[in-house]
Amino acid sequence: MSVTQLCYRSRIHWPALRHSLDEEVERSLTRIRRINSMAGVTGALILTDNHVFQLLEGPWPSVKRTFECVLEDRRHSDLTVLSNEEQDFRLFHNCWMHFCDLREEADSHYPSFSAISLPILTAPAVKR
Ligand SMILES: Cc1cc2nc3c(=O)[nH]c(=O)nc-3n(C[C@H](O)[C@H](O)[C@H](O)COP(=O)(O)O)c2cc1C
């Protein structure tokens, strides 16, 4: 069965935040994940210092309804759709909204380059 994958970028609209950004994200993610699981919408949300990227995937009617809610949310603006296409599979299967915080001052969810590369660089050479 084909799914729609819609990806957009938007700018955080700071005056519309009622709480700190961390708190807004935490509260919204809980709510978003509950709604998305009922709607069958999976995807990912990436936060940078001033922007948001989001991938929404699922049956087109569900993605369309979700995207309409996204568009109405005043906490972001300048929304640009980057892609909107049909695919044969989901990229974020069973993940109602993966979250990745890429703000500069935030603790990265991913190990740094050195943390990844160090064990490789220091591992003994494999003898053949
Ligand atoms: C960056 C961003 C991502 C969002 N993603 C979703 C989503 O995946 N699913 C959804 O139903 N609503 C999504 N929304 C819409 C809001 O969560 C929705 O308007 C919600 O009802 C707001 O309620 P709240 O103020 O309690 O968080 C998103 C909004 C923003 C700003």
C-alpha cells in the first residue's frame, strides 16, 4: 500500500510560545504522538536553533488532516513544503513522531564524530 510522505521546513515564531521551547516541545510531542497514533501518521521532527523540519507519512487523507493542523499552529511561520510524494514504504515505521534536537546548545541525541570514530581509529588492525 502506498503512503504519502510530506516534508516541510518552517521558522519558529517565538512570540507565540506560551512556555519555554523545551516545555512546548515536550508538551506538544506527547499530544502529537497520541493523535498521530490514532490517525496512523508516522514521521520525524527535527529542531534547529530557529527552524523546524518535519516529515509526515501515512495515508493521504490522514497526512492532509495532520498537515492542516500543522498549518494552523501559530508557533511557527514561513512554512515551505520541501516534498510531497507517494512511496511504497514508510521511513519511520511504528514511530509516531521521532524527535531530534539539533540546537547548538542542546545535548545532541547522536554521539559526536569523535565518539563514533575513536573506537574505529583505536581498534587493532584485523590480521588476515
Ligand atoms: C512543528 C509542529 C509540528 C506539529 N506536528 C503535528 C503532528 O505531527 N500531528 C498533529 O496532529 N499535529 C501537529 N501539530 C499541530 C499541533 O500539535 C496542534 O495544533 C495541537 O492541537 C496543538 O495543541 P497544543 O497547544 O496542546 O500543543 C504540529 C505543530 C507544530 C508547530
